[in-house]
Amino acid sequence: MKGWLLCFLLLLPMVAHAEDPVIVRTSITPDSNIWVGQQVVLQLDILALDGWADSRRLPEFDVSGAYLLRVESQGTRLSETISGGSYSGQRHEWLLFPQRGGEFNIPPTEIEVVVKTFGAETGDQHVSLKAAALEFAVDVPPGAEQIQGVISTTELTAIQSWEPDHFTLRAGDGIKRTISFKAANVSGMAFTPLKPETVANLAVYPGEPDVADEINRGTLEYGKRVETFTYVPAKAGEYQIPDITINWWNIKHQKLHTERLEGVKLDVSTAPGGIGAAVSVDAGKNLKWIYLLLPAVALTALFFLWRQRCYPVWKRQQAARENSEPAWFKRFCKTAGKGKLDETMTALMQWLDRLQLVQRPARLKQFIEEFGDDPGRRQTQKFITAFSENNDDGWNAGELITAMEAARSNYLGRLQAGVEHSHNRRLQPLNP
């Protein structure tokens, strides 16, 4: 008798689980041996007994210290038998890229579920459930403890090109360095922006990065990021442009690699500033021509003087204006006005990267929560939801721009207030 009672008690949780009308479960893959910068798949399954279940508004998971990406707007249909019960529903996936080592905790998340029962005439039922919390640990690759932004993947390539492809310049001329790197199973948005070393009298102007992902049937195969830097020497001399290194951890071979893109030596000369004996005349016989040529000679001399001394300064100022935070914000506003979700999100994140000036990906939700007002938070959440669901009609460009203008004004105001009180004080980064 005691044996039968023990069997009943052991089977009781399984019976109760099988009778649950709705099941919400979360999981991650892999669930162990995770490295910084590695792709982790976060899955959300929503199932209904003798019916079908899904969520019309997917949750916004809070994962501090990681970059989170939703790959698809449509889920994968599921059909399972659980303890004898027939369940159907949807699976949704996010890609998570840890940016630090240590313990991670995804708190319980509220899920609004829509249930359709097969054969029932009651219509859709709406229930609210909580997905269970998830905990996992992330390791820092050996040797990468002091490296920021290490990438963990099975394959990474990095190449560079120069324009022009010769390294003899004049002061004020620019040379453009284009760096492209591509990694398997890593989103281009998860790459840490490159930061070239500074060289005295050699200005460096970063261009707008180009980020793209190659996705095949919901699987992220490769991520790519292209960055450009324009170097402008202020005066004549020799300049050594430093190497740029990209560190990555080979998951398959458990080895730390360094891709080194070699710098170059620039030989910079002074722009021609004199005209020497460009005009050789006999003053006695050609006095008339001298008077006619003098204005042209003076203008030519002024042009070379401007080319040598003023043009480099003007060019640096122009490049600085194009790469300034207001210019990036203006690009975002212009892009948002076109009403395209993907382009708007890319432009928005690029502006946030420029605004914060930190070497890590920006976080939109945390930025708007800290610096936005209540209407701005609501409009931004609409945009985030529309982007997650790939719903072009779920957001308003004008309202989003207004929200960002208010948050930007608040951020800059607080930053300026901090500068006025202490030169050593800075606002904390938005992605700890």
C-alpha cells in the first residue's frame, strides 16, 4: 500500500503539468560553457492544451550587460505531446551576446497570451502568465581579461583598404582607411566600435559605420561591420598610422586570436607656396604686361597661401562638423522621416553611440528610461515593439523624433551641469 502511495505522489506533479491549459517556458542554448561575445539563443515557447497559443505583444526581456537581438518577427509553430496531452503554440527566439563575464539573471517576465481552443465557440481567451527566471554564467576567455569587446566565434576575418592607395600626401590632404570584419554567428551590431590611436598633428575622423547581418531561415550565419577613418595631416613630416587589432576567441579550438591590420607611414610635404620666377620679363619693354599680370600673380599667391595654411584647418573643421553629435542626430531625424523601421533603428543606435562616447553598444531602452519623459517613453516603447514585430504601422516617426529630442536635451543638460560642477565628473555609461 505504501509503495502505491509513493508512486502516486511521484506522478502527481506530472499529471498536474499535463493538465495545465497553458504552458509558458523559457530556455537558452547553450546553457553552459558560455563565453563573452558568444551567441546565446533565448527561446520563449507558448503552448495551449487542445488548442493553440501565442502572444500578440512579445515581452521586452531585461538582460543587463548583454546585447539582445530579435531575428524574426514570426515565430515557429510547435506541436508537442506532454504527459499524454496535445499542445500547440509558437516559439519565439532572441539572440543574446554577453558583453561581460560573470553571472547573468533574466528576471520573471510577464507574458500576455492569446489562447484559441479547438472546437470551442467562446472565441479567443486572454491570460497573463509569467515566464520563469533564467540564470546562467559567462566566462571570460583566458588571456582576454583586460581586453574590451572580445568576440567569441568559430570564424572571423578582417581586411582593410586605403584610398588613395599611395602614402605620399600634402598637408591638408586626407587618406581614407576602410576596415571590414565579419564573424560567424555574431551580429554586426554586437561588435564593439573600433577606436584608433591618436597621433600628434594627424587628425582622425571616423565615418558612419555600416552594419549588416546574413540571416538564413531565422538563423544568423554571419555579422559584418565596416568602419572608415579619414586621416588628415596638419603639416609636413612623416607620420606612422598605428596598427589596429581585433581580438577574438575561437570557440572550437579554445584559443585567443589577434587579427592585426598594419598601419602605414605617411610622407607629407608642404603644399606649393611660392611661384618663384614664374614670370620672367623685361621691366623696361614689358611694363604693360607686368601691370596686367600682377593681379593674377597676387591671386595665385593668395590661393597657394590659403591652400597651405587655411585649407587644412577648414577641412578639419568640416570633417569635425560632419562627425559631430548634432550631425548624427540630424541624420537620424532625416532617416526616421522616411518611415523605414530597420534604417531608423540603425540610425538611432549610431546616434546614441556618438552621443555617449563609450566603447560599447548603446541601449535605447535604458537611455529613454533615464532621460526621457513619460510620453517619450511610451512612444519609444511603441517603436521598439514595432521593430520587434516588424510592424511598419505600429509607430509614428514624428512622435519618435520628438521623444528623442526631449531625451537628448535632458541628457546634454545634465552632462553640461556635471561639467560646470567638476571637470572630472562624467555621466555613467548606459550599458553597464
